[in-house]
Amino acid sequence: MGALRTIFRYWLWVLLAAVVLQIAFAGFGAFDVADKLGSEGASVDEESFNDSWGLHTGFGYLIFLGAIVTFLLALAARVGRQRVLHSLGIVGLVIVQIVLAWIGSGVPVVGALHPINAFLILGAVAALTMREWRGDRVTTTATPVAPPPAT
């Protein structure tokens, strides 16, 4: 296995951890705003709201860059057509995620798709990570071949 392939494999774990962390940041943002609204009649101004969601927003753009790096590593490491396309699909899902966030702030029905798409991203990254790690284990294990029958 080449060095780029090894980097690709470990990079997938980094991206997977980043997606999980991003989901945690969304929970933090929601509960931080809820905490600020804890007292009856309380309100949150836009600056305070953005402070609560700042980690989630900023980290989301880093995940976009991470998805692009994943695709470029897949190309450079020559991981095969299916895995390259899978990586490209992850980039597409992250682009959709960003667009859903932009539109969702004005159209809540569209915004409701944002967390659903987040789990699609998580599943896609987890599936690619699993395929990459399990695939090499399967290809490196030799299957014993029975000798030909004696004639």
C-alpha cells in the first residue's frame, strides 16, 4: 500500500471524527440558545444567537474543505473509481448542507432538511471509512486454494 493510500485511510478517520464533532456543536448551539432563553420573557439578540452557533457555523466550512481534501486524496491515492465517486458524493452532500443552512434561515421547512442531511453525510463518511479499512484487510488475506483432484 502506498503512502498516499495510508494518508487517505487515516484522513477518513479525521473527517469522520470532525462530522461527529460538528453534530455535537449543533447540539451545543441549540442548548446554549435555550439556556439564554431560560427565564420567562427572555429574548436573544442576533449577536448572542450567532455566538451560540459560531462553532457549528465555522466548523462546517472546515468540513467542506475536509471533504474536498478527501476527494483529492482519493484521486491521488488511486483508490478506485467507486471510492473516488463516493468521495465526490460526500463533497456534494456537504455542498447541499451549506445551501440548506443558507436557505433554511429564511425558510424553516427547508432548514428541517439540514439535520437529516447531516446524518446522510455521517453515514457516507462512515461507509467510506469502513470500506477502505475492511477492503484492505480482505485483499491482504490469502484464501487457501484446494489442490486439484488427483487423476
